[in-house]
Amino acid sequence: MDHESIYDAPTSSGKTFMIKHLDGKPLTARQAILAKCAECSGMYVDGREACEIPDCPLWPFMPYNPKKRKSRTLSDEQKKKMAVGLRKHGQLRV
């Protein structure tokens, strides 16, 4: 898919993020996933349908995936250990 055909494709959030990427602007992980899904589907993805390619490494992260990975809730003990590790590496300041 060339640069021109992306601009001519129907509007979708994935298209917007693909253009942002092509313009050299930074993307969040979620934006990059949507851009790649839009590219894979020929810019016709609106993000509201589950991807039908479960072999894709991004499939578990697809926003409307019926088998989407569930987020974890950290226990208090895990949060304390994470804080210790972040302090150790100078990434957490109290």
C-alpha cells in the first residue's frame, strides 16, 4: 500500500494513526496497533469488528476482540515490590 492510497482511503482511527506514523510523529502502543490493523485490512478497519486472523501477533490486543486479554490487578505486595524496583533504578521518586 503506497502513501497516496492511504490518504485516499476511508476515514478511520487506524488511518489517522498510520498517517501520523508516516509523517514521523510518535505513536502510543495502542495507536501503533490500530495503525497496523488498518494497514493489514486495506484501511477499511473501523476498529469495531474483531479481527479474523488469530495467528496475528497483535490479535490479543485488538480493541474489540471477543477474546481480549484481561488486565491484571496488582496485589499490595506486588505494588510494593514494583516500587522498590523503580526506586532502585531511579525511576520512582518519593
